[in-house]
Amino acid sequence: TAVPCGLEWLRQQEPAVRREVLEELAEHSREDAIAILVESLKDENPGVQQAAVTGLIRIGGSAVVTRLLGLLREPPAIRNMAIEVIEQVIPDALDVVLPILASPDANVRKMIIDALGKQTDHRVAQPLLRGLKDPNANVRASAAEALGHLGAREAVPELITLLHDDEWVAFSALTALAQIGDASALPSLLDLV
């Protein structure tokens, strides 16, 4: 089903109508439906915004993530909704998400690492390992936290090197090592004491 007169028509409708249209659009994975759902994240009505989030999660996949990537530099409310959707659909969109880790914007890299860190799919471990060497300390700290959540034993040697990084990065590395629980980190941890 198409929106009768497009996005402009939709914007002129009452919130209840906008929500209903978005719920119907969520039944489709066409590019135009995804575009309208993404634009509806900017709606001033929280119910409409939530319908857009729910619809985008329902559709999922790479096409949704590709559209959402442009919102990662928007104001926090819109950016956070985009990240919420990305976190939910990452398993089916890794091919689109992983290249974002090379973004020149450290904030975007950190947001993607945070989203990857909420996954339980071990396929994200290798890309997260590269984040431990990021030039930005916040990105390194986020990568450490994500790898700890994932329980990625292969990260232990690099996490040990981060114990001598900036204080908050070292704390994230320490927490990750505790979560992973690999005995090979014990001598390095004892040296800190």
C-alpha cells in the first residue's frame, strides 16, 4: 500500500492516522515505505515516532540500516531512535554496519561499536578487536566493553595492553577482562596492584 499522496500528505494527517499508515507501511519492505518510516522518526509526535521505530525493526535488513546511517549525525533524539533500530537489526545487516567502523567521525564509530556490543553473535568480535586500536579513547573504551560483554577470549592480549591507556579506557579493559575471566590476564592484573 502506498501513502495516498506521499510524505507531505502524511505530515498533514492527525497523529492517529499517521501511526496507522506507518503500521501498514511496516508490512512492506519497499524502498518508498522504508524512506517514509525513516522520515517519520523526525515526527513531533512520540507515538508516531514509536510506530516508525517498530515498523523499521519489523522490516529490518540492510536497506533499513543504509537509510538510518544518515541519521547518526542528527540531534540526539533522532540519532538514538536510529541506533535503537540498528541494534535490533544488526544480525541481518552486518554487511552494511561493519564498514561504518571506518567512519572519520569518532562519534559514529562509537555508536556503531556500542550497537555491536549489545549483540551475542560472535561474528562481531573481529571488527570490535580493531576498535581496541582506534585513535579515539572513547571508541577504544567502548570496544573493550563490547568485547567483555561478548566474552571474547581472543581480545585478552589487546585488552591487557589497554590497562596502561587513559584511565577510563583502562577501567573498561579491566572490566572486560573480569567479564571474560581468562586466567592468562591474571599476571598483568596483579602487576596493577
